[in-house]
Amino acid sequence: MKEILFIEPVLKERIWGGSRLKEYGYDLPSDQTGECWAISAHPNGDCVIRNGTYSGRTLSSLWNHHRELFGLPDAKEFPLLIKIIDAKKDLSVQVHPDDEYASLHENGASGKTECWYVLDCKDDETIVIGHHAKNTEEAARMVREGRYQELIREIPVHKGDFFQIEPGVLHAIKGGTLILETQQNSDVTYRVYDYDRLENGRPRELHKEQSLAVMKCPFRPKLGKPVTYRVGSASVDHLITCPYYSVEHMTVTGPASFMAGAVFQNLSVIGGEGTIDGIKIRKGDHFIIPSGYGVFELSGNLEIIRSSPCELMVK
């Protein structure tokens, strides 16, 4: 019988971070804590298992020595990284490379496709998704001349919104926004603009040339709506399936049984409390349902984000 793997998050201080991650029951290193790496086997934040047979082991160790738990025998690395991001201040305007560019220019690293589920935000808040440049030449002129307010595209954001951020899409989370991010297992980010902020008395590094090399021009927004279905006493919104991951938002109001598949699943409790197979869970818990676990039952009043890797991850 395989065990559910409960994860101890890694918390990271950021210049733009705050203290709202306390709402999830975490002991913060400071009031500038910007990121909870909730499920991660990345070298820059390797989470530890906090229960059962593998208690105290890192997730990367399980990936390397117990691949049967994940159902991905041929994948080169643990495929996904789950974060909660608390933006007390605006994040830098940035862009990510795709796999091909990152592999060539970032020592074989993966690119970064990611998506955001908005947990909370200020009233009348906006978010940066895309830009207004007509072509690459115009984008380059705007960046090199510092015309960022003309360049960036801001749109309204509300609690419960969902955004898919493809490589090459200019983006930024604005202050007062709390999100859960599902992404490829990558830490490659190119900053285009950082509001001339100082960190330790110096401006943070920008990556203008790399950003222009990977930025998609012109920007074409992709629109989509969740598909909702029911499982027992749960309502499930299917948010996205892309080549890297599938992501769902689950609202549980009573008993609901789900089947674990051949590939592992990540679950993050973003609201409420209840049980999974009789084990108490609450807001702030993150766990992995291993490959081949079988049927698991959720019960209580819970809000959960569930994700699993897709076809590019099984190669």
C-alpha cells in the first residue's frame, strides 16, 4: 500500500514579499516572505517529506531512488514545481524562455511554462499579461528607451481568476495579489523592468537582451473557460491541460472519491479543512498522491488545487 506524501514547504524571502503566508499556518522567516515552494524537488528549494516511511527524506531523493512512486520512469527530473506567491509589492516585469532556448543558454535547464490561480487580490487590482508592441523591433525600442508604461499590458484581476503564462509572454504580479502557481520545474526568469528598485543598495540585475530574444511579438491573448464536473459532493473546475500539466480547482462539501492514475498528483489545500482517507488536512497542507495509489476519498469543506504532469513530462 503506497502512502500519501505530505510535504514540508520551503519559504523564501523576497524584496517584494510580505507576511500573508502566515494565513496558511507557516512560520515565516520574516515579514518579507514572498514565496512558499510548496511541492518542489528543485536544487534551489528541495522540500522534505514530513510523514510515514519516507519522513525526513527530500523529494529529490525519493525521485532519484523511488521512481515507482511517481510513474515517470524515463523523465529526467521531477517535472513540476508548486508555489504560493505573496506579492506585497509589485514583482518585476519578466518573461520566461521555452525549453529549446533554456537548454541552449541556461546550462541545459528546462524552460518555464506556468499558470496562476488567484487566491486573493486587492479591489480594483490589475495584473500584467502581455504587451502592446506591434513587432519585435518596436518592443526592442520601447525596452531600450525605457518606455515601459507604453509597452506593458495590464488587465483587471479578481479572486478566482486563472491565467496560463506561456514562454515568451511578458508578465508581472502586482502588489496585493496572492496566487498559487503551477509551473515547470525551472528557476529561469528574465527581468525586463524592476521599477528602478534597489536591493542591498544596488539595482537588481536585468536581462533585457535575453528577454527580447524570447519575447513573443505581437502578443495574442488566449482565452478559455473552465469545464466544470461533479464527483460525489465535490465540484471540479478543469482549468487547463497543456503539454506540461493539467490543473483543476476542487470544491469539496462532503464525501467525494477520486481515482489516482498511473502518474502522481499534487494536491494543495487553499481553503477549509477536512480529511483525505481519514487523515486530517487543512488550509496550507500540500501532498502527493503517488502513482497507482488507487481510490482516495476527500471529505469536509475543502478548496483544493490539483495538478499532474502531462505528455511532455512522461518522456
